[in-house]
Amino acid sequence: MILVLIISQISGRYFGIMNPILFVVLLFSPYLFKSIQGSTKKLVKPFWLFFAFWTLYNFCSLLWAPLFVKSLYYCFLFFINFLLFLEIIVFSDKTSKPHSTIAIGWLIAFLLTSFVGIWELRTGHHLSIAKEHLSRENFSADEAIGSYTSVTFYNINSYAIYILEVIPFLFYTMASKSTIKMKVLAFYCGLIAMVFLFVDGSRGASISLVVMFLVFIYFMMKGGKRNIAWIILIIGVLVYVFCSFGDAILGLILYRMENSGFEDNSRMVLYEKSLELIVNSCGIGTGVGSMVPAMEAQGNMYNIFFSHNLFLEFLMQFGFIIFLGFLYYLYKLFILARKVQLSSKVVVYCALFGLPFYSIINSEYTHLHYVWCYFASLFVYASSNYADNHAYQECCVKHSARFENQVNKGRG
């Protein structure tokens, strides 16, 4: 079930409102409710209480949200995301190897998307849902590096976010005691991910990747001589890649920097407009699903109606109370991760230290299924309640106690 939930995220936005993840989440929901009992109930209680409050806010916000029908649809969308989040953390509590399972799911999912991405780079063709990026194609029409990848995620920024969500789990596989086959798979996915991110030319994505890599190196240095050998291998391959393709990569980065004035100016305006909407709503938010219609009604010189910032989008739509709940969740991830094993620390701290940079890449965040799947997966690695073989050990303890009781009765 965990693998299906994670891999189904690769549908991106291809199927629109008929996204397969909706049906998968609803299909698994009976087992979710059946599984919330005992210690699992205590584990998820803070989440379902917060989600219940959030759901109440969403329906109340229908009274002042700009477009009633659209906001009502987003109420349903967020309810599905709440279930998705709970399914990840509850099913992970029931499996014997939650960390390995989640990491494998993200790697396989990215591998499947990479086939489409490589096809895009080799042919210059894209899926019907892909947004056109003519200036990117014109940059270097005779070279594959001049193309872009968006797969099923509509545009290059959305796919960049998805790739960056894969990176921490890729690093976990490298840092943990995984099999050689899994490490090779992670290594291959890392190279492909790096190529996609640099080809798409997002400065925020490039900085996020570098920050995550530095965090990974820092923790790997603490892992002994075996990890240092992997570091040397990784750095050696990176040096080879940059020596071979450095000119093309540098040219693309310089091209983005030279043509970034409009983008930077427009985003500053969008940030200002988002803050105005927050103030005008007196801190209670403009309502669920209101970002585009609220910003459209407000208007701006660029005719762009997205916050382009995860934190501002969150605050603008849902107000200070729910926003503070989100910040508290990030804080808890940081604190909890201090007590887990090194390979799990790599996942959480790569994600958190890269967040300030990849939170400003995409136009929207809060309703995207793969974003919710990502943050739920992070909790599994941050919490000491989860560990590979945890459920198996509990099972062994239970059956050992039962066997001991039977032996004692026999002796009696």
C-alpha cells in the first residue's frame, strides 16, 4: 500500500481532477480507519485533531472565499490529502521496514518518470499536458541541453520540486545499509536527477541540490571509512560530469541569470500582493482554494496570480493559526530527528535545510498530492516510533510472550 501510494504520485497533473491518487487513497481508507487503534491511535491523534480543525476552517471559509464552487472542490482535495498523509504514517507503523519501503517507493517512482524525461531531452517532444517553454528551446536548438523536462507535472518548476523531494530518500539509500543493487539504483537516479535539474535551469533547484548534497556529505563524514569511500566515488563522478558537460551547464546557468530580471521582479510583486491579502484578511486567510481568484481580483502588473512561495501561499489562504501549526510541524521534525539514526537524519535535515530554497520555485504547493506525500514520509524518518524491523520486533515480542505463557501453563 505504501509503495502504491508513493508511486501513484508520478501521475502528476496529467489526469486533472481524475487523478489516480484520489481513487487509491479512497480505496485504502477503510484499512486506514481499521488500523487506527492501540499505539497507532495515540501516534496519529495530534494529526487527525489538527486535520479536523483544518477541515472545519475550510468549510467555514466557504462563506468568504471568492469562488464558492472552486473552494468546495478544494475542500474535497484537502480532505483527500489529509487521508493520504495519515495513510503514509499509519501504514508505515504496520510494516516491518518503513524506511526502506518509503525510500524504494520514491526511487522507483522517480525512475519511472525519468524514462519520459530522457525521451523529452532526446527528442524535444513533450506530453500534451506540458507547458511550452519556447525561450528554453531557443537557447540551444541544436543540443539536447537546450530542451527541458516536465514529464506529467505540467511545467519545469513542478517537476523540479518533485525531483528535489526524491533527493533525501536517494541520499538515505546511499547512507544506510542498503544492498549494492539499491545503492547502484540510487547512484543512477542521482545522476539523472542532477542532469534534469541543471537542464531545466532553475536557480532555486540548483541551490537546493547543492545544500542537500553538503548536508549529506556532512553526515556521511560521521559514518566511518566506508561512507568516506562512497563520498570519494560520488565526488569523482561529479568532477567527471562537470569536466565533460561543464560548458553547457555553465552556459545555461548564465543564460538564466541574464534573463532573470523579469522573473525576479515579478516574484517580488507577487510576494507583496500576497502579504497585502494576508493583512486585508486580518490574518484569518482568504479561504481554501482562494489563491488564484483572490490575487486575480486584486490584480497586478504581470497578470500572474500565484504566490510562488510555499509559506506565503499557506499563510494567505489559511491564516495565522493553521500556518503556525505547519511551522510547529517543521520544528518537531527538526527536534525529533536529533534522536534517530544517522541515515534517517540525512533525510530530514536534507529536506529541512533545502526547504527555504525549493519553497520558492513553484507557483503553487499546498494542494499538490506529492507535496503531502513528501512531508508525511519525512515524519516517518524523523520519529523514533518508526524503524526498520520495528513492527517485526513487536510481533516477535507478542508471540514470545504468548509462547512463554503456554509453556508456563504446561509446567503448571
